[in-house]
Amino acid sequence: MTEQDNIQDKDEIKYVRTTSAFDCGGRCPLKFHVKDGKIIRVEGDDLVDEENQLRACPKCRAIRQEIYHPERLLYPLKRVGPKGEGKFKRISWDEALDEIAAKLIEVKEKYGNEAIFLPTGGGFLSAYHFPVVNYIRLFTHFGGFSTHHGNVSSEGAVWATQTQYGSPFVGHGREDMLNSKLIILWGWDPARMNSGTDALYNLVKAHEKGAKVVSINPRYSDTDVIVADQWIPIIPGTDVAMMAAMANVIVKENLHNQAFLDKYTVGFDKFKEYVIGQEDGVEKTPEWAEKICSVPAETIRDLAREYATTKPAALMDCQGPARSAMGGQYNRGAMTLSAMTGNVGRKGGAACGGLMGIPTAHMFFGPFIVPPGRNPVEENHPNRVSVRGSLDVELRLRTRVHTNVMFDQIIEGKEGGYLYDIKFGWFACNNFLNQLGNTNRNAEALKKLDYMVCVDLFITATARYADIVLPATSMAERSDLTRPWPSGPYFGHMNKAIEPIGECKHDITIAEELAAKLGLEKFRHYEEDKTVKKLWRNTVDIKKHVKDYNKYKEDGIWRVETDEPYVAFKKQIEDLENNPFKTPSGKIEIFSERVAKINNPNLPPIPKYLKTWEDRNDPLIKKYPLQMISPHPKNRVHSELYHVEWLKEIDPHRCWINSIDAELRGIKSGDLIYVHNDRGIISIEAWVTERIIPGVIAIHEGTWYTPDEEGIDRGGCVNTLTKNAYAPCGAAALKTCLVQASKEKPEVK
């Protein structure tokens, strides 16, 4: 091997093994073919036998089209037109950084560091050197910054798992599905939402082996087409009602595992009182649930019996339905059913809780990346309190604004009851304007900022509002370590395959050069290759398993050899005394005393079905009679890869609408329709299909906000319609939304 131990020479073609770093469920192993400094071909995993390959989906297969896309940012740009028009001129790096540094110093002197806002999370490089970490380091040295709280994707699931298990590491190795006899996909479509590179492959293998697959979803998904033996349509936001009714059947027919509940859980008696009606006088029977969720009572009854008596059975609940006003109640309901049937910590079972990570594959920023000490703005804030172990979201928000209302803070500031008056925004590795609720309002917020910097690969919807746009390197132009979601387990090594295109720079370099302009002499510099190796050495989970760094780097992946698939909480179930759950009681908390102390009726200490705003009970449904859901697309990672034409051909951006709803509105497949509510209007092509239930439409998230001169979003960005709100557990409520659809253009407000 020559050239950094990971490149081979053959007929002038170099082969570089690496992994992707998209913020999706996989970190897919890839093999770049490089000739004359350019990637000419992309292959997938070929280092093991066909049975054990980690197969890349079309997104990775098309990555070359993104790297070399004609609209890729290559040089620093300065805005020359009104904010949002996307008019820029090319400038030098020195010009850009000088101007940014001068503005940062001005803002700091006039308003203090709290006026500097740094959004974090999301992004096109979810690796250990997550780009925003470099700017956290920079602004901490500069005196601090304000930021936000709440993971857009999984906050509801994280809150639920911390409540019930004390840990978010609830995922099994995906090959464990082969041990299941019954698999219930509740709101999960792995054909679109990976949650593990090998998830769909192992699901197909499990089905071929004989596992029955049941899908509960408002739409008949691509996964259902492939493997579902039964599709159970359900009204969005009503999942916990069906779960409670299943629990009612299991209890009334004495099918629950009382020995498991007695030994490993606390609070089941209070949940039992709720489902049999002792708590509120309303028994949660299948007939009660049918009126709420539209699933026939007999279907609920049959599934409850089948789930309770099939051993082992995996209820796989994912995170999508928890991104709603219902929030973590959905995940807590699923976790409770799993405990009732004794499927927690069992091969072929599932802990539920959102399919999240396994301990050998979680993200850890080494202590050398972020400087010692805390963010001075938060450290010195009078509202600062210790929230360690607390489940009260409002306590965590005392020095931070919630993610889904971050733009409200920019607009309203302290006069509106928010913590800070924001003047300067630094947006790196995210497209939050596009990906958070109420995009029209978000755009108004960005227009209000005194100054804004955006670091990205493209002029995204967010970047159109920036004063300066800086071009970042792609995953092919940098090295790093990557973390898979519950898949494998394995560890990825992202290897630099080509030199930066144009004048693109690594975020580490951008932070270092700006630090010099700001006079931060003590700001530490890092050499990329040495830093990545040091990161391996300082990250406990990786160092524990990866013994040969050169081999790890050369292959771009290190598979962790295991005798059997990883099973979440197996140690706790085998020996609870020596391996208690990380909850106050040391057990699975079906009733949470910590939640009870919050004393919020919309945040009950046991999982409950609760009505929410913009559900079918909301009076607003008379004006906006359709519930809108926004699943992940299969041809983008959120808003990433939006430009790639190959991927647009795979799955055109369309509105799924049932034939009953379409006929009422005179809509046919292929028609350009308008979907609207009080927050905005989007134009989009209609697809009339029986694969979605009446009263519900589906529009995949991630297309770019593109308002015309009338204010109609011609890009079809679903968040033009969603609400800037969050559930009591902190979940960004992007899946709770009422709309109307029409062929006629509605009046623009």
C-alpha cells in the first residue's frame, strides 16, 4: 500500500475506501475510483461476502453528482441584492474573513456575546468532527455565544427513552430481526428512513425466513409493498389510543408477562388503572380506540393477542410519529407494550423507543476538540441551573431557546419574552430555514438579522439570506471518523479522496483562519490526519474495538466481530442487581415520578393518549380538513442532495392524496395543486393513490423553499405549512399539521 495506506495504484486509477457521513441511518462503506485527481466512479461495500455486505442506497450511489454539481459552491460570496434573492458576487477569503471578523467584534462590543447566535445540529457531515464543533470552539474562545436546544429528529424519542430506560441506546443489531417471529413496523418505513445501512436487507431476510410483518401507518409505504403481510391504516396522532387498547386486551385476557413486570418495571399498576378505566372512568377498549384511530376493534384485538402470544416479537416504533404534538407518548406507549410482553432485552424482541443507537456506535467528541470550560454566555447567565437528570424541558430552556422556535427569538427578542436579542447568525452545516416549522416566518427572521454567515456546499434556502457565504469541503475532500446508527456494529473511517474543489475549505481551517483575524492567539490548530488518529485514540468505544488503526483507515471500515447480534438491555435482564437501568428506581419506569413532579397535564407520568392541537378534534379542521404528514424522502437526506437530477428521477416530489379527497376537489394525478393553511401556500404535483387513507396527505420533507413574487412556495417545501411549536417533551411538532388542497390558487395573505 502507498499514499497514506489507503490508496492503491492500478492503471493510473486510485481506489479510496471511505464511508458516507450523511445524517441518515447509515454510514455506508464506499469505494471511490480516482483518476487524475477526480472521482470517476463510486462502488459500494465489497470487502466481505455478499451475505454480510452493507449495501449503499441510491443516495450514496449518486454522491459523485453532488460533489461535482455545477451549482456547487467554489468561492466565498458576498450578497449584492436584497436578502433572500440569492444575488452574490465572488470575493476573496481575506475579504470575507476580514469583514466577518470586523462584524463579530462590532456586535460583541455593542451587544455582548449573547447576540451571536450559533445554530447546531443537522447537516451534510455527521461525523465525529462535526463541522459545527469547530465553530463552538471558536466562539467559546471569543467569549461565548447563544444557541438552542432540542434535536429536530429525535427529541421526543430521546425524552421517552430517558424517562423509561434512562438511556437512548435502545437499538438492536439489525440482524437480530432474523430471530423474530413477528415484526410490527409502527410508523417506520426503512426503505426511506434507513436507521441502519443493513436494516431493510435484514428485514427482507427475516420475512423470507418466516417472520410475519405487520405495518401500522397512515400510508402503504414502499417497505409495505415489499414485505408487509398486513397493513393497518391509522389516523395520524392517534397511535397511543391504539396502544392503550392493545394493552387493555392483553390485561383483560391475562396475556401480559406479570413476572417480567414485577421484576423489571415500576408503575405498571398505574398504567393498568388507566387502560381498564379505573383512573378516569373510561375503559380503553378496542371499541373506544376505533372511534379515535379508525382501526377496527377486531383488528386491534387480534393484533394484541398475536403480539402477546408470539415469542419473540419485535415492535419497531421509530421516531417519525414522535415528531408531533403527541411527542414521546408514542414511544413510551410502545416501550410499555414491549415490557408487558417480556420482549425487552430478548433476542428477536425490541426495546422500542425509536430504533436509536447501540453503545458501540455512538458519537463522542474527544476532550481535545471542545476547549475546557463551558460557553461563557450560558455559564454566566443568571437563569443557569443544573438540569442533570431532569425531564423538565423548560428547565433546559432557561439559557437556550427551543430549536423549532429559534427564529421567533430572532424576530421578537427580549421584548417578546425570549432570552436574547440576536444580531449575528452563523449557520454552518444546516439548512434550518427550510427544515424547521413555519418557513415563511423563518425567512422574515433572517431578513431581520443585522449580519449572517452561512457555510455550506450550495446556496441553500438558508444561504440565500446570508451576507457572506463560505464554501466548505465535501466528505470526499476531508478525513474523519463516522458513526453508524444501530447497524452492524461497525465504525467508519472517512478518507480524503480528492483535494478541495475550487477554494473550498475544511471547517477546521475556516475556524482557524477566522480565529487569527480575531486575534485569538491561543486558539489551537489541528493537522487533519494527526487529529483523526488522535480522535480514534481518545474515543473509548472505537479504541476498545479497533486495535489496528492503519487497517481501519485502509479499509474505511472496522466491523466489530460478535458471537450474536447486539440486544439492548440484555445485561439488565440477565442480571438486574449488577446492571440496573439508569433510572432513579433502577428499573423500567412505566410510571415516572420525575415526570409526575413536573405536574403538567399534557405530560403525564404514564403513557396516555391525549388530544392535541391540529388533530381531527381541532375546530380548525372545518377550514383545513386534511392532516398532512411529511415522511423522509428516499432520494434526499432531509434537504441534502436536492440538486441531484438522477435522484429526482427516482421519486418526483408529489403530494400523495387519496382518490376520495381528490375527487371532492376535482384533482387528478399530474395536476399542479396548491396545499395551504394560514402559514403559507405551496404548489406541488398531485399523485392520486389508494396508498394513503382519506383525510390525510403526504408530502416528503426536504425540497427547498422557493417563494415567488406572490409568496407562493414553488419549491414545495413542506415546512412552509408546518407550525413553529414543540411538544411538552421537547419534540419538534412538524408532523401535526392541518391543511387544505385545491386546484384553484387560494388568496395570498
